Amino acid sequence: MELIPSGPIIISFDNQVIENLLITAEAGNGISGYQKSGVIIRNCAIMYAGGNGIKLQECPSPTIENVNLLHTGAPETGVGPHAERNGIWLLGSDNAIIKNILSTDPSTGIYLQQSDYSTISKIKCVNARGPFPRGQLIQFNDSQHFTLSDFYSFSDLAIAWTADNVSIYASSNGTIDRGIIDGNNRPNGSGVVTEHGSSNIVISDIDCYRWMNCAFGASNGNNIEFHRCKASDSYMPSVQGNPASGTGLMFIVYNFETPNGIPTTEDITVSECEYWNLHENNQIVWDSNLLIVNDITSNNFIKRIPINPTVPSITKGVQMTTVNLTGISSGNLLTDPITVSAVTDKPELFESITVNYTSPEPDGTIELIPITNVEGVALITVSVENDKPIKNIIEKSFAVTLIKLNLPMIDEIEDVDIYS
């Protein structure tokens, strides 16, 4: 479905449905909501630069699904410009359903703050950027009773600035299930970590690859279970050349003590877990004395298959347009190999023109990605060529009109205190 171009959206009533939009926000949030319940955001692409992709405050029971979020204000590499450049930020918004989400270059992909009873699934984050305290695929902060399943956090070690990929902070009674964490380039970062009093957490079927400090961690909490978690390919020093203070451990379990000497980390279980190719193979667990079950073996395990959410396509320019090609053949019922190509007379108007075709299929597509904020008319010529000593080529052309997207704008408005 073709998305409808839009500027930033402010939710104005309960149960509002926002769907099928290509939202561009140069300043402020892509979508903002305050004290509105039952909001539905679906099948949208959001490109945001100077705020968050979606920020909902005190908006109970929101549903966010099939959304592609791209932070266009991130630098080419390294730490992001501001902590409030999250893909999705929920503050005081209970009973959220979030599913089928892609977030690229955010400060944090999904940030839940004081938002209880959330259900989150099928999410992918590429290159979380921070800065601290952000830098996660997801963080649960003082958000109780949660479920996270089927997720994929990917960090290019030369681009991302990752804190803890999955952070459970002062949040209890949750499950983390079926996920992949590929890349953490912080010397003190963790793949999955529970901390600051988080308790009653089950973490299962998680793979973690390429990290410096630890794949899994627990501190200042109790009744934490790690089940069928796997880790491989820890490394030192940092790919970015930073000082190597990480340990490369699979598990780190802290035991901070209160002034009266009572331990604050108890009842930690590690069962049916596996590791392979650690930086130092004797660095498995610290402190193993805190584990009530310690079941970890060395095994070259089969890695999980990453999930890729089905969301509307966008690029750092504008939305990609797909043109269908049909009726392709070598002619006269022959099955000679066929090559399909496309060129334009106005290459200065396009970031890319990509042909997707596999011989001898009768159909294919062309993906057109124009340069941002240009206009004009371009001729696209498609060539079909068979693989014979004497080449036979047929060409057909079509016109593409690029229309500059002029969005309404307004400067940021400062908060106002009113005494009544």
C-alpha cells in the first residue's frame, strides 16, 4: 500500500487510529500523544530528526504495529546527538501492545518508563546510538509485568554506540524470550541485564554474539532465571579502538551488599546454557558462588535465525517506489537466460534504481529511490536481453514524475507554567 505523506502528528482524541502514513519530522516528535487512551498506530513509516519517532505520555492501552522508524539525525558513526531520539518512548502508558517494529539509528529503539503490563514482539533495532543512559534495543524502566519475545538487536561495531542491548531496570515480573543480540561495543555493556531491584524475571532462548563485557548480567535483584541462553564470539579490544576494560564473560552476577551486610542478589539460576569461542574460555561466570544452579557447557551451537519485521520501506532519502515488470520472456516459448536492466536519462534525481529479476521468471520489479527534496521528470528505460552469441534486446520506457514534498512546519514551542 502506498503511504500518504504527512508532517508530525499530535493525537487529539481517545481511540484515534493513525495508519498508512509516511511521516517526516525535522523537529519534535513524529507522533505525540498526551492523556489519550486506546490509540492505534499501524502501517506507518516515520523519519524523525529532532525528537522521538513516537512519544506517548499517560496514554493507556496503545497499540503500535507494523511501523518503520528511522532516525535521520544520527551521525554516520558513533554516539547520537541526544538521549531523546528514541524510536518509541512510552511514559506512564500501561497495557501497551507493540509488535512488528523496525527502529534504525535511534538513541534507544523502545523505551518504556513507568509503563506496566506491556506485550512486545517481533522487534528489530539496528545500531542503537545513545548517548547514555540510552543506547538499547529496549529498556524497561520501572515498568512491571512485561513480555518481550522474538527480537533482534544488530549493532555494527564500527557504527553503533550500545549500552545494554536489553535493559531491565527497576522492573519486575517479566519474561524475555526468543531473541538475538548481535554486537555490543561498550567495554561495560551487556547483552541482557537485570539491575536495580529487578526480580522475578525469566530470560530464555536468547543468543548473544560479539560483545566485550558480558553477554548476560544480573545485579541487585532476586529470582532471575537464565534458561537455554547461548553466547559466542566475545572479543577484546574494542573494534573502535577504545581501551579494553571489558571482561568477555558470558555471565556477570553482582552481589552488592546493604550496610547491614544483607546480599541484594539472590536466587539466580543458569540452566541448559551454552558458550563457544569466548575471548578467554575460562571466563564463563563471575561470581559463580551466587548461582543456585550453574549449568553451562561448551558447544558450537546452531545460531538462531534473525527475525525481520514486515514494515513499510523507507530510506534515509524518501520512500522507495516499486514498479512491477510483467510478461518477461525470451520469446517463442524459449527458455534462454534473460538479463533485465534499467537506466534513466536523469541519474541526478535518484539515489538508486534497482532491478529485481531472476531468469526465466515472467515477472520482476524495479525499486526507485529518489534524492530527497527534488522535482522533475525522468525517463526510465528497461532492457530485456537474451543470452545468445547474437544478442537480442528489447527496450521499453516509462516516465517518472518527482514531486517535491512540501510539509507544513512550526518551530518548537516551549512549555508554559500556568498558576490557577
